[in-house]
Amino acid sequence: MPGEILIDGYEYTVPELKAYAFQVAGDETNPPWKREVFRFIQLWLSEPGYIVQQTSGTTGRSKEIKLPRQSVISSAVNTCRYFGLEKGQNALLCLPAEYIAGKMMIVRAFTCGLNLLLTEPKGTPDLPGTGRIDFCAMVPLQVTNLLDSGSAFSTVQKLIIGGAEISEALENRIRDLPVQAYTTYGMAETCSHIALRKLGASSTRRDYFALPGIDLALDERGCLVIKADYLPETVITNDLAELTGGNSFRWIGRYDNLINSGGMKVVPEALEEQIRERTGQECAVIGLPDRKLGRRLILVMEKRMDPAPELLVKTELQKLLPHQLQPREIIRVDQFPRNHVHKLDRLKLTEMVHQML
């Protein structure tokens, strides 16, 4: 860790920052997000052997895991080296420090000598009015909201986007930004991202490329297996993938989300992508109990984002999909249930639709 730590342009020695962090974290007049940032800073400066982190719980119960300190540091260094980040450059933290993505921004800044800029981690973060942002991490919702609000990304040099899938519509908007943008693949168990996919006008490939020191394989289910030289053990994921090279893969969907319909194992994410490309509509495919099929496929669309007539959608689906993959019904809901990073909550959506029918 550098002798001097930079936060919002101010230099602190480790003892000075420890004292300041203790003061900020304990002051109840400070907003909760800021207290959370400085609580983690307090912890990190005490040099624990590991940090405790909750997993996302996207497809199951969230659980508590312990990440070795050296693994966290090595992941941070790996990212800084990949992006060529240098001491004194500005790194914007606009994600909650309670999640691994926020924690890793702090660790990267401290480990590599970056100037950590703090702003409230809200849906439409406030970008600093002046000055260059060399590196920043956001979730897709934040990027969408900033674009909708007319905020310029001209000061942002390198942007990583994670936490949820990027829609085709958002990816098309990102192509016009004057920023090096990447979507990430990773999780708490891997100390944040282990692979990146470049976005932009010059990049049309859907492949994720692993960072140095990462080895990829598939298990018998076709799910991604990750080995990293800085992780204490192999991480076996529930992400269905296709290996496209020695260090690259294409994400297909979640094994947890597979729908067995009429003896066919349907990957809803892959089906949704096809439907979006054909109809231009955001959608979700779920499976509901069916005596004959086991699970019948239901196509769900949001009312507020679906101007296309149902007949037109059905006609396009008939052209696009074989009979076995045709949704048995098209259901419209006011809004998809989503989690804190705007990722679709399939379990809640299935419950919603089940109650509607």
C-alpha cells in the first residue's frame, strides 16, 4: 500500500486516514453510504487476513464468504495493470461499498495509488463537474439513467459495467460514447471480474476475454470453471458457457434457469436474446407447471415498453422459433421485478405470472 493515500484529492498517511475513517464512520449525521465507505476503509487499513462478503443471491440464497486479503490485492493489481492505470489517476466510486464491486474500487485505488473520488451510489450518480475520470465502474441502470439525463461521458476515460446483463439497446447507445467501455464477468467468489468484453463501434464480438492468470474450463453440465493464480481454490459456477478460445468464452445463461419443457432443456436467456433481436422488445421467458409438458414456456413483456401488437409478436415468433420453443402464452406485466443492480428477478416474476393466471 502506498505511503500516501489519495481521497478526493487529499493526501493521507495511513494513521491519518485511520483516524479520519473512524470519525466519519461513527458520525451519524453523515449519510449511510458514506459511513459504509469509511467502515470498509477502517477495516482494510487494519490489514485483516480476509474480508467477509455476502454473495449476490441472484438465483439462490445469499451466503457469507471469506476472501483472503492477498487474493483481493492480486485481483486489484491485475485490473490496474490491464487498464494501464497509474499512480495519481482518478478513480470514481459510485457503487455501494457493501458489495464486492464497491469494495474492489477502494482496494484498487489504495493498492495502486489512485485518487479515489467519492459520490453517492444512486441510480443516477453525480459525475464530477470538472476533471478527468480515468477509471469508473457502474451497473447498467446507472449508465442508462445518465444517458437519459443527458449527462456527458466526455470526462470518463475507461468504464467497466457489471452486476447485470447489458441490453442490446443500451449496448448500441454505448457504442456512440467517447469512452473505452467494457462489460465484466465475475462474482464475489472471484474478487470481482475475471473477464471483460469490450463494447464500442469497433467491437462486435460477444466473447469475454479472461484477464492474465485466469484459466477456464467447462464441467460436465457445460458450466464455466475458473482457476486463478491468486484464488485459493477453483470456482465452479452455474453459468452455461461456450469456450471460444484458450482464454475466451461466450456466456449462454444460468444453469439454474434451465426450463425442461416437453423433454427439451431450454435456456431462457438464449431464447430471450433471439426474441429481442427479432422483435426489438425487452422480454423474459419463464416456465410454469404443465401436466403434459412438465413446464410450458411463457413469454413475458412489460406493458410500458411493449408497443408491438400481440399478433405481430406471435407472427414474428412463428417465423423465428421451431414449434417446440414457441411460448404457449404472452403475458404483459406493468414492470419486471429487479434486484438492487437492476437484474431480472426470475423467481419473483414467475410468482407474479403464476398468480395472474
